[in-house]
Amino acid sequence: MGTSGHSLDTFNIADLTPEQQRILIEIRRRKTELLLEIQFADELQLTYY
């Protein structure tokens, strides 16, 4: 079984530079926003069917 070379078990945000940490936090924030938008859109569609 292949791996991507990344493991969440061994990932440590402290290994990143401050700039990389800032970017990662922003990506995670945006990911959460997008997931909420998708969930909201799905719920709206369900009310119309």
C-alpha cells in the first residue's frame, strides 16, 4: 500500500516557519468556511425537493 509521504501522526506545526504557520491557519480557516457553505447549500437544496 502506497503512502503520500505525509503523516498526520508525525506532523508538528512547530516545525513550520511563522509564515508557513500563518498560511496553514488561513487555509484551515478557509476550508472550514467552504465546508460550511457546502453544508448550507445542501440544506437549502433539500428544502426545495
